[in-house]
Amino acid sequence: MPTQLEALGITAIQVTYFTSLSRQQEFEGNTKSVIPLFSITYFLTITFSVVSCLRLSCIRNNVWLACCGVVSAGLAVLSSFGLLLFCGVPFVVTVAGAPFLILGVGVDDMFIMIACWEQSSRKEGKSSVKSHYWNETVRLGIENCMQNLEDISYVDQNLSESWLRVYTRLANGGLINISSQTLFINNLPILFQMVPGFEWDINKTQDKIEASRFFIQTVNVTSAVDEKNLLSQLRETAKQCSVPLMVYHPAFIYYDQYLVIVQNTIQNIIVATGAMLVVSLLLVPNPLCCLWVTFAVASVIVGVAGFMTFWNINLDSISMINLVICIGFSVDFSAHISYAFVTSGESSANKRAIEALSLLGYPVLQGAVSTIIGVVVLAAAKTYIFRTFFKIMFLVILFGVLHGLVFIPVFLTFFGNFGRSPQDTKPKAPELQLSNVKVCARQSYM
């Protein structure tokens, strides 16, 4: 279709098209468009891993280990997607960015393990009450409902379409008689001859009208906020109607998310943060450090949510999912530093913070940079999903590293001794180092 439109050479008119398959084709096209970017990501990740693991010493050089770590992350992508497809789980475009994420994050643990090795994270159906359209009171109630809907600021009353209005006008003009149920049903063919399209608006049997539909036209709906307000006002007006009324449009399934997105986002973040706190309490042997890690995660989420406004990122289902994912990444940096601080044998909090940064500061920074490299190519993507994914992940990694390497060590320095036993704060005994000294006994001969 795009080729045919270009061949027409129309420049004064912008032509767009939409079919029932357009959304599916667009999703498939979006997925295929990022496949070439995966090879770039793989190359960049390998290059960074190799360069960051280079050492001057041949013994401590981990070039091949870095390559194996990246290959292992790539195999994890293939095996996980292969297993899910084998189990019959359908592929959706929402997870198309997962290979980039897994590749970028998958090497995080490699850097940590290398450092540790070197130093031994979804109406009732149609109402059972049949509307008696031949009853004048019922017709007045329906008309009042239509007028209330047309009074909504997003609805243009001049563009409404109602078969009952036309039918009532014919009756008021004396052309037909609709005073009884039989006359009302039997005279409907006259209406259908005048406006054939109205026949599709009525679901009737031989003597009953089960349901019918009317059309209203919305205007000035230009943003997600307008969509949310429109849906809320339509449903609120429908509830106040004297007859069973349901407002419907195929796009309402997408508008629904805006009504609950804030509540769901807060709920999911709180649940995920609580789960993270429980896990931290099990793995980090210091409750105070666990609280600081939780505070760091909350601070990262608040910072990311704030900067989303400056970077033109709307709060929707895509960004909500990414925000929840943020918790898993943001805790990674702070947890490693906190654990190294707690397990340090140094005497003072300052020395323990210095040791934690010296041991794990560089691996944490390596993991952050590798994660950014894994998703940076998505910044060039043309689709909203992938661009949003990159922006949020970039903010998460940036704020996560800032908290892990700057804020957490400072806080632990001030409060790190709370709950620490006196035996843990004893200074280390001086180590006696003996150099290899050859002692020769002096022998005397008589």
C-alpha cells in the first residue's frame, strides 16, 4: 500500500490508511526493524567487555573470560526464547526489547564474578430487560440519554446518528403509527427503505427489539488525558441513563489503561519493593543496610518518574512495566556495595566504605555501562515502545549507579556502625610479614 500511494505522486494531500490487519503488520514490522540492531549490540557488548577486562598482567588478563560471558548471555537469550516458543507461549511485540536487555544485563554478573574471583537480580451481557421502544416514556428516556451524551465537551451533537430519532420524527409527521408494539415493529421496514443503514443498528426478533445502537462522534481528543476524560464522562453518563446503556468503541480497551494506570503503577511498585526488601533481609546480614537499599530503590524510582516528564514519556502500560523492571536493576548496584560494606573486616565505617568501593565499585560501573550499551541502539528506533524502553532504562542505570557508588557509601559511613557488635569493630591485628631472609649459622672450628 505505501508503494501505491507514493506512485500516485499526491503532494497536496496527506493520505493515510488503516485496515483490520494494520496493527498486526505494524507490530511485525517493528520487530523486524530492530533485528539488525541486535548484531550491533552484540558487537558493542563484546568490545566493551573485552576492553574493560584487559589487564597489564598476563595472569590477570580476562579477555577470553569476557568473551565467554557475552556468549553465555547470548545463549541465555536463545534458550529462554526457544523454551517459551516450544511451550507454546506466543511472541508479543512488548518483549521484543528483551534480547537487548538480557544481553546488556546478562554480563553484569560476569563482571561481579570476575571481581569476586580475583578477590576470592487484565457487562453484563445484553440486558435481560427489553426496552419497550413503542412506549413514549422509554423513548423520552433514550432521547434524554442521547442529549446528555451530546452535552459532553468531547462530543459533537451535529454529528450524532440515531435511528430512533428519525423514526420518531416520521411518527410525529403523521407518516407512520408507532403507538403499539405491533405497529412499531411492523413499520420498521419503512424506515429501512428510507435509510438502509439503520437496519444494521437494530437487533430484533419477529416481535421484539433485543437491542439497538446509536452513534455519537467525538472531537478534540488529542491526548491520553483527553481519552481518559472522554471514557470516564461517557461511562458516568451511561450509568445515569434510565435504560440499560453501554458505551463502546474498539479503542476503549486501550483507553481503559489510563483510568487505572496510576493506581496499578503504585501498587506494583510497592509490591515489588516489598518483595525486594524481604529478599535483601535474607541475603544481606544487616537490617539497617537493607533499609538503605530499599530507600535507594525508592529514590531511584522517584527520580526516574520525575525525569520522565522532562523526557516526554507518558505514564502508560509500557512505561509502567519498565518502571517495575527498574526495581530489579536499581537494587543491583546498592545491594552489592551494601553487602561488601557489611562483610568488610575493617575497623571503622569509613574504611569499610572505602574497601567496598575498591572491591566492587569498578565491577558495578562495568555492569552499568554494559547495560547501557545493550540498549543504546534502541535510541535510534522509530517506534514508541523501544524509545520508551531505552529512555527509562538509561535513567534507571544512571540513577542506580549514582546511588550505589555515591549516596549509599555516604549513608553507610554515617549509620553503618548501628547494630554492629563491638567485636566486629575491633581494629585488625597488625599482620607480621616476614621477608625471605637467609640465616647462616656461624660455625667455629677448634
